Amino acid sequence: MTTDAARTPTDATALDTEFKRGLGLFDATMVVVGSMIGSGIFIVSADIARLVGSPAWLLAAWLVTGVLTLAAALSYGELAAMMPRAGGQYIYLREAFSPLWGFLYGWTLFLVIQTGTIAAVGVAFARFLGVLWPAVAEDHYLIAPLHLSTGYALSLSTAQLIAIALIALLTWTNTRGIDYGRIIQNVFTVAKTGALIALVGVGLALGWNADAVSANFGDLWTPRGQVDVVPGLSAATAFGLFVGLCVAQTGSLFSSDAWNNITFTAGEVKEPRRNLPLALAMGTGLVTALYLLANVAYLATLPLSAIQQAPSDRVATATLDTIVPGLGATLMAAAILISTFGCNNGLILAGARAYYAMARDGLFFKRVGELNPAKVPAAGLLLQGLWSVLLVLPRTYDPTTGRYGNLYGNLLDYVISAALVFYILTIAGLFRLRATRPNAERPYRAVGYPIVPALYIAGAATILLVLFAYRPATTWPGVGIVLLGVPVYYTWRKKN
């Protein structure tokens, strides 16, 4: 095994030979699209509308997300074509800065980012299954909450059981080989993309509400309702609006996240130097366009106040209920079941490849760096699945209200800021590698360099600073989770 200290630049730029190259351009694009579209686009617009207060700024928030996501994807394309190795972003950080930075990303990815998202998407699948099958619910307990402390408990509800079963099923199918994961991804991504297009079409064609259109588009900019971003700071002021837009990005960026997962699977992509940049650009471009159109459809069907006050924030359900009264919840539940199933398959498929790369560098469990007879990192898939399942079980508890939450939800809130830090660092690595390895082969060069990558860094850094200032309770803990990886890194280094 080659240690991280012994690696040379050619190790990172050579092609992997141990995997089966089973992902073509269409398959790779479906991984990008399928990993991005989960349940967020159907829900988070309600919270964004409450934060920014007007139809124009609701669309602007999603536009900012789209521009940042596209800028990042176009920048990553150069790194992916230059270093088309399994592990993707982990490799880029390792090569641009040091193995420590690569490890801290992989550590956070395994501990929370990937596994926490897998757990969250699994529970989202179960919640919407509960709309069709009421026996599935988070308060239908097989094992009632066992309180570990004042604020934490363990439980097993029928919803948690369904989430665990989904994670187990998709983990198992992906251990069978890349073709199993590819087929599931393609089928469910095509289906959910079609469902999102149908939502847009139905909303604009059948849901067109003249009163809502007049109110929303006839008065785009005026704030509606109480729009306090934090106590004492209102989005009705210029500075408050700026803060509100930045804070709103936590929802829209999270809904657009995971586009980078295709880079983890570079070892299995055909013609990766060509197809990875294309898949990143086409996938993020398609999803950005659909997300903007979905919000236009919401505004064409519902007055902004109805979006802000949608029951349980289910804006898409409220939209369909307006068009087909009584059927909206059922139709939307079916669409989100398809969406979350495909989303989790993409997350499960991709994540294990990053841990595989870490293990090959001696920075993770040795077995995780091995492939099974189907030429997939089965041990990494199983370990990822086990940790994701364990994140489904713990519950948070609020003694004042008697309500239970989910621990993974808190963890994901904490690492949104950390994920932004790693995106910024990775794109900064593009500049560093241009300087330190000017003669390296670059089959694709980032469009708009240096302006487009710099635009992302400036925009994401601004959002990050606002979050640290105005959402400290959910941002500083994320830094702590990352820093916990430092002693772990040196332990692995010493061990190997």
C-alpha cells in the first residue's frame, strides 16, 4: 500500500485500473441529478419565503444558489479531469494542500455529511410513505424512547424501521456491483426528474391563479408578513435583507448539495477526463433550471402568504392541493418517495468511494480500501450503511414541549458551514494547483477562470461569515466536528 507521504503527483493524475468502468456520460449525469434532487425543493421554499419576505427575493435566493452551484461545478470540472481518481474531493484537497486537509474532509464526510444525509433522506422517505400508509409514523413506536439524558433518547418507530430498511436495501444492492447501482439510479432519477417537470408544467398550466400571479408578480419586491431574520433585524431593511438572503442559503444550498458526489466515483466513469466535467455542468445546470421553474410554479399558484404558511412547510403539496383538491398530499407523497429513493441510492453508491481512497492512503480501516469480487468497495458500503443506521436511532428531546427531534438533523445543521469551508478550500486549490503544477495535463480548464472560481469563493465566504455571525449556535459546532478529526488523523498516521 502506498502511504500518503510517498505519493507523487502522477499518482493522482493517473487512471484507476482496479474498478469496472460502468458509468457513461448519461449515467454520470444521473448520479449528479439524482443526488441533488431529494425532498428539499418541495419544502424549503416556505422557510426562505419567511426569511426574505417577497416573491422577488424568494426567486433571487434560489438564483444565488444556482449561480454558486454552477460556478463550483464548472471549477470542479478542471480538478476532476486533471485527477480522475476514486475519492474525488478528498484527492483534490490532499493534492492541493496536504493529506491532513483531505482527511478532515473525508472524516467529516463519513461522520456527518454523507451518513447524516443518508439518514435524513431515509427518514424523509418513511415520513412520506406514512402519508400513504398511516401505520408508518415517527410516533408509532416499536421501542418507546429510552432517555439517555435530559435532551437525548433512543427509539425505534415504524418510520425509523422503514428508514433503516431502505438504507440496508440500497447498501446491499450496491455491494452487488456498479451495474446494480447504475440501473437503480437511472430509473429513479428519470422518474423523479419527470415528476418535477410535471409539477412545474401542472403548476403553470392548470394551477395558474390570476389573483396569486397579480399579487406576486405585480408586486415583486414588497415584503409580506413578519420578516425578522433575527430579533431586531428585519428583511424589510437593506442590511436585514442581505442577512436574510445569506441565511436562506442554508436551505437552498442544502437542497442543491451532493452534486460533487460523482467525483467520488471517478474510477468507474468511462472517459472520465471528458465525462466528469460534462456531467457536472449538465447535471447542475438541469437541476438549477428546474428548481427556479418550480418556484415560479409555486408563485403562479399560491399567494406568497400561502407559501410562507404552508402546513409543515410542504409547499409542493399545497400547490397540488390547489389544482387537485384532496389529492395533492397523495400525489406529492408518491413523487417524494421516488425522489428520496433515488437520492439515497446515489449518496450510498458514491460515499463509499471516498472512504476507499482514504483507506488506500492508510488513513482509514484497511478493509475499506479493498474491492469485493464485483469490483466495488463493499466494506466501505457496509460501514457507511451501519453508521447511517446508527444515526437514525438517536432522538433529541425538548422537555419544555415534550417533542422529539432527530440527532442527525442537528448534526447536519452543524456541518453546513463546514461543508462550505471545504468547497471554498477545494476551489482555492484550483488556483494553488495552477501555480504549483502549471505543466500538469488539464484536458478541461475551468470556464471563466479566474473570475468564475473567484466568484464562488467570494459568494460562499460571504454566506459563511454571515452564518458565523447570525447563526453561531449551528455553525461553530461544525468547526468543532472538523477539528476533532485532527488527533484522529495523527493517530492513523502513527498507526500506518
